Amino acid sequence: MARISELKGVVLGIVYNLQPCTAYAVRRELRASPSTHWSASGGSIYPLLDRLESGGLVTSTPDAKDRRGRRLLRLTQAGGSALRSWALRGSEPEVAAEVFDAVRARVFFLAALAPRDRERFATRSLDALEGYLATVREDLSGRTDEQGGFEYLAALGGVYEAEARVKWMRELRAHVRSC
């Protein structure tokens, strides 16, 4: 079985959690996520779901309760296998270490900025990170221990990560101000 992309894995997981569900429900779930990593646009999600269906990973059937042609999605056996394979890859070192932080990438080059611009960068970044922390904390507060508590624990990981980023940015701002 070919490896699937991160987005395909996430979408298969959403279908698994919500099935039977509509394509709109998948899109709504992505849009509600505090992560900005995934696009919830119809132009990306609907074609992806079509590809997953044509690839035999998802099946859709007409929703008998709907007259507009809405279809209900479910994972196929192959889709369940692909989801499990994708989930297990998270324990591989190259996947576990896969972190890109666009803010941190820019910090490597702050010496190129004037001191006042460094402080402005640090202050604005801290404000943005604190706002994001509030968002992920709110998302966590809406989670329950359904499905073994894994959604709650995943959201808790997002809070811990955001807290660490805020702590780091506070240190960076203090350093910038002292220079």
C-alpha cells in the first residue's frame, strides 16, 4: 500500500470518527480545528474526498433523508487499513521529528532587522502566540473523553505545544529588549 499524505490521513481519520458523514461535515471539522495547517476550503476538501473515493478508501451512498443529493461517507476496508498504517507511521523518527515553526525559522535571521523591528517582531509574535494559546485552550475545554480520550489528549498536546512556544517567545522578547 502506498503511503498517504498527512492531509489524506487526517481526512480519513475524520471520516472514521464521524461516519457516516457528509463531505461538508469533514470540511466543518477541519475548519473548526485550531490548527492552521490544514485548508478547509471546498476547493481542496471536496476534490480530495473524490480522490479518496475513486481510490477505494472511502465510499459514499445517497442520504435517504436528503433530497438535495447529499451523500454519506464511510471508510472502506482499504480506507481503514490506510488510516491505521498512516497512524502507525507517527512513531517513525522522521515523522515524530517533523516540526516546522514559521516563527522560529525567522528568529534565526533577526540580526538582519533593526533593534526596534526585532522588538516589534517579538511583541507581535508573542501576542499572536498568546491568542493561539487561548484558542487551543478553548478547544481543549470542549473535548471529552469520548473514543478513549484520544481527541482530548491530542488537543492537550496542542495546548502544551502552544504553552512552550509562548514561554520561548517571552524569553526571546526579554532578550531582544535587553540588547
